[in-house]
Amino acid sequence: MADTNNLALWDKLGKTDPAHTKKFSRAGGFKGTAIKPIYTTQKMTEEFGPAGKGWGMGEPSFQTIPGNDGQVAVYCTASLWWVDPEDKDGTVNTVYGVGGDMVVVKQQSGLRTDDEAFKKAFTDAIGNAMKHLGMSADVHMGLFDDSKYVADVERELSQGPAFTQPQPKAASRELHQSMLDKVIEAGRKGRAALRDYWTSEEFVAGWEIMPEDWRKILEEEKDGFLASYSKPTGRVDPNASLDQQFAATVAN
């Protein structure tokens, strides 16, 4: 790079707008912060220009690996290239990333196939390649575990140019995390507790103001609990009402 500061690019890409992250919880108590892929795509475009011109991705390669009990994993290797706008020679720089997901996963109700597993593995691979440039380094270095750091970043960004997409307020993110925690808490108690919370006025009021992708997270958590302590008597229609979904299952 023309800039003699080896961390110049890292510093430009390393700070993450909290409005484009979301907390997640997984089985076993694991929690973390996920970054929206479209946000990192915009940051690359802001720095290098349109995808395919100033930066881009090479053709991905995929490998499926059989696992235990009929499960199947897919791994993706992908290259990420970019051209430094200050480099008069137009040198193309390349890094690589590896990502993975489950094509077939075993649940208590049986094997489930994910038709978006290859896409998720590719997105994961590109995200991991971007890490080498410093993309959202503050998240990957654990700084988002510090609420004071997140508040400082929010305050700093609120004084500068706003991201061009609508930004959910911090209060909405906190509400979503609270709802997710309560879904998990109710789900661990059993179907009745989960149903009571899912149909409560508190939940419905929060649901109405949640972005679609955040709603999907809540639905996936709810569906996971239904699968974990219920046996389907028939195929459960994901578009069915909550009453119909619960009626289509019987307790173990």
C-alpha cells in the first residue's frame, strides 16, 4: 500500500456500527455478536469502489463432509481481492477465507436439510477473509462485550454521517435481546410456558416493531424448542398459525 502506516486500512475498517450488529444466543449458553454481511459489503464498497471493479470475490470451492448419524457439513474456500485506490500500478491484492455450515443436521424430530447451507458457508468464508483486512476487528477482538465501548461508538457515529440504511435504535436492539432471552427461558420450561410468552401482550407489542430479520431469529429459537421437546404428528407448516403449529405436535 502507498500509505506507510501498515494499520491504515485496518483502522478504517475495524470500527463497527452497533446498529448493524445483533446479539445471538445458542444452545449451551454461547452468546456473541453477529455482523450484517450487507454492512461489511458497503464498507468494502466505500473504501475500494463497486464490487467487481475495486474489489470482489473469486469463484468459491465447496466440499461436503459426512458426519455422524447422517449429518453432512459443507465447507467453502473463497478468495477476496481488492485494489488500493492509491496504488498507481493497480496491483490486485488477494486473501482467502474458509467458512462452513451444516447441509443436513440431526434434530430430535429427525434429519433436517438446509437449502441455504452453501450460501451461508460462502458468506462465512468471505466474512472470514475480510477479517484479514481488519473488517469489524472490534467485534472479533471482543470489544462489543464491553457495553461502555459500544455506547462510545454509538455516540461517536451519531455525530458523523449516518449509514444509508435505516438504523434501528439502541432501545430496539435491547428489546430484541430481552425478547430472545425470554423465549429461551420460556422454552426451557416447556411448551406451555413458551406458548404463554409467545402470545402475551408484551411479546406481541415487541414483535410489531421488530425488523423482519430479527423476527426470524425469534422464530428460529421458538421452532428449535418445539422440535426439541415435541414429536411431529405430521409435517408442520411454517406458515401455519401458532395454534396450528402447537396442535401439530405431541409431547414425548
